[in-house]
Amino acid sequence: MQKIIQDIYEKLFGEFGYQNWWPIVRDGKCYYEAEFRKRKRSREEILEIMIGAVLTQNTSWDNAVKAISGMKKAGFLSLDKLLSIDEDGFSRIIKESGYYMQKSKKIKALSLFLHDELCDDVSALSGYGLDKAREMLLSVWGIGNETADSILLYGYYYPVFVIDAYTRRIFSRIGVEDAYAAYEELQSLVHDSFKPDRIKYQEYHADLVMLGKSICRKEPLCGECFLSFMCCFAKSRTAYAQKRT
Ligand code: SF4
């Protein structure tokens, strides 16, 4: 299985190249900058990535961007401000992200964690090491595996791969047997396929998202896909179509 995981990465990266996730939102637009690969994230950027990772739960990234823009316009993207939010009022600002009452509570819980456990120093998780930092984030109400790993990978540059719905869908269609295994099990399969490399994990995840959004959609466009030569789903579709002719 490791060979398939490596081959998918090579093909995706060859086609899409660097995506430079996680973007920073300015004036309603996303900025994906190559310099993100070369320097550490600022405290402001880490906070924005944390909030964005919560806002994009169960919704598209475009909706999360609208909510981040609303927060920025209203001056809510600072820890001081977030600590003082009234959840009802705040939920209206992030309405476009959906599940806004719940997300408002989650963002409040995350803000309290940053205040109580990290003494308001958003960058401090970088000093704990991956395992401890992950354990701490997972202790926050509303932060699950995918959200925690997105924050750790893109905010703190820890080498940890993010498993999301696109990963599972594409892996399973191509023929990765454990595509719907438990989160950590599938994550270990990817980790075991490469030396720890946060840029590779960032780009692999971002490239999978790109493929999942553009080609390997719910209704996949296999005829346009550069992975069709190695994809079980595409091969069985072709075989079925040939049988019918
Ligand atoms: S060939 Fe089809 S099913 Fe396979 S990865 Fe590409 S779009 Fe998805």
C-alpha cells in the first residue's frame, strides 16, 4: 500500500505542484504565498488558521472565508476580542460558515484554552512537541483529529498528515484498502510511506483537496483524470461500459 500512497503523491504533485496552503484572508480574498513554506507563521496567522480550521468544519472553504472576512471586518480576529465575545452576537458574524451556534461555542472554548493553558501566547504550542501539542488541542471541546492536525500542520509546521473526506474518497476509489480505516490508522499508513516532511504532507493534503474539488468529485470526471491509469474505480467503470457496448 505504501507504494500506491507514494505514487499518488508523485502524480498529484507533478500535476498541481505547490498549493501553498493555508491561505491568509485579506479583504475577502485568499492569499496563497510561497513564502509560507520558508518562514514560520506569525501569531496572527496561527490564530487565523486555528479559527479557519474550526469554521471550515462541515462546510466548504469558501463559506469559511466569508466568515473569516466578517470576523476581520468586525475586528474579531484577535484573542482579546475573542475572549470577550458574547456567543449569540458572535454567531451572527460567522453565520455564513453554517452550524454557527456550535462554532461560536467552539471558538470560545479554543480562545479560553489559549488564554488558560498557553497564557495568551498562541505560538507556544510549537514548544511542546507534536504528541503533547496534539493531545492538548484534542482536549479542547469541538477540536477533533482533522481540525487538530490542520492546525498543527499548517499553523505550527509539525509533520503530521491531515486525513479528510477528500483523502478517504480518492484513496478508496484508487484502491487503497484502508481508506475508511480509523483516522490514526490511515494517517499512520501515510506517515509510514514517507520520511516525516511537513512540506510534503502540506502539499499532498492540499493536492488531494484540489483533485477532490475539481475532478474526483462526488460524481467523478474520470475521463479528465491523470490518475485513471492507476484507479480501480475508473478501470471498473471502463470495463462496465465496454461490456454494455
Ligand atoms: S480516475 Fe476517477 S475515481 Fe479515480 S481518482 Fe480520478 S476522478 Fe477519482
